[in-house]
Amino acid sequence: MRGDEEAPAAPKKERAIFGTDGVRGLANEGAMTPQSILRLGMAVGRYFRNGEHRHRVVIGKDTRLSGYMIEPALTAGFAASGMDVFLLGPLPTPAMAMLTRSLRADLGVMISASHNLYHDNGVKFFGPDGYKLSDAAELEIERLMGEDQSEGLAAPADLGRVKRVDDAGARYIEFAKNAFPRGMSLEGLRVVIDCAHGAAYKVAPTVLWELGADVKSIGVEPNGFNINQDCGSTSTKALQQAVIEYRADIGIALDGDADRVVICDEKGRAVDGDQLLALIARSLKARNELKGAGVVSTIMSNFGLERFLEGHKLRLERTKVGDRYVVEAMRAKRMNVGGEPSGHIILSDYSTTGDGLVTALQVLAVVAGDNARVSDACRVFEAVPQVMKNVRVTSGAPLENAGVKAAISASETKLGKTGRIVIRKSGTEPLIRVMAEGEDQKLVASVVDDICEAIDRAKG
């Protein structure tokens, strides 16, 4: 190496416990056992204790059965580290981000596995500013978990107290209503809301009804096992059928913790997050309220969105997958609209994280303000054909396999400059996601199949 050359950067340390959205796994196994959760709570409590004041942490959850196991384990860990604990009950993830700031907490916690089924659960953390933790903070917490936990134990007189907060839902309802234009009403609109038997099953229908809508609610009977089961934003068939059956003007599907949303038009057709980003960006630009002259999204967003924005002299800033990376870019670029095709939409004028209900209210504001049909308002651009498939993996590194690499290279050659391929490991499930897009639908589907088959052979 020449003297004027820089030494190669040290390899970036990978997180062992935290994924793309907190800690997540199968309930009562691995990181999701009471012992592991207790240790996590103690380490996080130790990390966030700073000074002699009484520290406080707010904890919310969705409707999974395992929440009854995880909540007390976390509570014990925080109390043992000297933090006062405020239990808020079932609430959306964005409500926890908001209430962390509103209640002047040092830490906010959401117990949820988001769009996953009931057998998984997870823990998401918010700092006192309402934003999710950085990679560096998560690495430090993992380091603390590996140390002797007695180092962070509070003295008997300094143990944390535990209290339930009964009005947290009402606080979020008022917050969400204030995100809808003052003086505007949803009267005359028939709305179907699917809450996925999840965290928003009480608050979301209430907000829509209090704003004047005629509301039909589905997915509002949680039993601990049915969260996201054939309902919500990841399975919209029930919503689409209900929209047709009740002759609704719009359908709104939230996921288990209500930080993402999928809209259905009056014909029962689903609208993805890219279309919502385009709609909201165009609306804000028309009111001179769009900041940063563009939108932040991920490598998974459709090229049609990018072309639409360019046509309006706006730019698309792409990040790696994960809503917190979108938020980091929004903060760095001082932009107020960002999100993912999955329906995680972040509107920083209102929230520090994705909020499915607040996003739906922005769509409803356009529909009500323009007296438009949802099918017209939400079909903003022509999407480029895009196909994504998931391959389940249990172990190994199939992406390093020579056959998989050859299939990817051959597929890139077939698509040429008219398309692109994105392959990544899921940060929340044991899946490899394969996505391709291009002008030729059949060709795009073919290359995705070729790559998935190669991964299947490699893992077998």
C-alpha cells in the first residue's frame, strides 16, 4: 500500500440481536423468552439512565397473546434498573412514538411483531425524541447485555415504580384528529377500516367516526391469536370484499401495530405505498408545504414513482430497506415525506415514525377536498412492471452460492439497462426477498423465478 493511500475501513460490526426493526422472533424462543427479555430490559434501562432524575419508560403493545409474557419481563428489567414504568396497553406504534415525547419519557417501548402472525413478537425502542434507536445505540445495548447485569441494578430505595395510564388511547385519538385539516369533515364518505385484530382496533374506528365518516369496522375482535390472520395490510382480500359489499368509498387496511397502511379504492383495488407517496407529495407541493423538493423511499420503490417525481421537478432519495433508514435520510435531507411500498409512510410534520392512520387521513383529505373518487385520486402514476417473491431459508448463505450468483448475473444481462434486480435478506423473517422490475412483465417474472429456483437449489 502506498503511503498516500488510506487503509481499508474496518468491517462494520453486525448486530446479533437487533434486526431492521428492533428485536423480533418466535415467542418464548431465543431472544423472545422471559429470561432474554428481562436481560434486554435491564441492559436498555442501564443504557438510558443518565443523571439523578427519576427516569421513566412508557410501554405499549399490540394484541398478541405473548404480550402478556413479554410486558412483565420488560417491566421487571426496567424497574430493576431504576426506571419508573408506565403501562399504556394496546396502542399503535406511532402512538408510542408520540406519547414518549408527550409524557416526557426517557424511553418508549412497543411490544409488537408488526405485520407478522401471532406466534412471533418483538420489541421496538424509541428515544426521548420519539425516534427509533440508531445502529450504534443497538450495538451498545447488545454489549451491555453480555456484561454482568448486577452492574446496572438499582439500590432497594431506587427501584422503579409501575403505573397504568388509562387515557393514552384518548390522547392518541386527539393527536390523529389534529392531523386532518381543520374545518374539513368526512361526512358523506363511507369508510371500511380493517384493523387486523391489532393495536388500533379501538382508536382507528373512533377517529374516523368522530371526523364524520360512516364507518364499517372489520378486524376489531382480537383474541390473542388472530392478529394479521387473513386480514390487515398484508392480506387485503377481506377488506376488498367489504368495500364492495358495503358500497364504500374507500377501504383502509392497517397492520398489527398500525404503522403501515394499504388503501383500497371504491372498486376494491388495492393501492400501494408508492402511489400514496406520489399523491401526498403532489398535494403538499401544491400547498407549498413539501420540504426538500422530493421524497425519500427505499431501493424497493417502483421506478414509476421516480419518473413521476422527476416530471414534477422533484427527486427520489433511495435508502436501504427499513423505515428507520428512511427517517434518517429524511432528517439528514430535511424532507418531510418518506416511506416504503409496503405502506410505511412517514410524514414528519406529524410523526417520527410510520403512522397508517395519519397517512390514511391525508388521503381522505385529498378525496374530501377535491370531491374525487379514490380510484382517480390514488392512481397517480403508471407503475413499471415489478415482481417480488420470497424464498424461505433456515440456515446457510445461499446468496454466496456460485449457482445463485450465476443466475443473478444471467438475469441482469437479460434485463439490461431497462430493468433492475434487488435481492436482500429480510430483517424480520427467515426469508430472502427477490425483486425485479422492467418494461417487459413476462421477462421480469421469468428472471425472478430463475433466481428463486437457484436459491432453492442452493439451500437444499
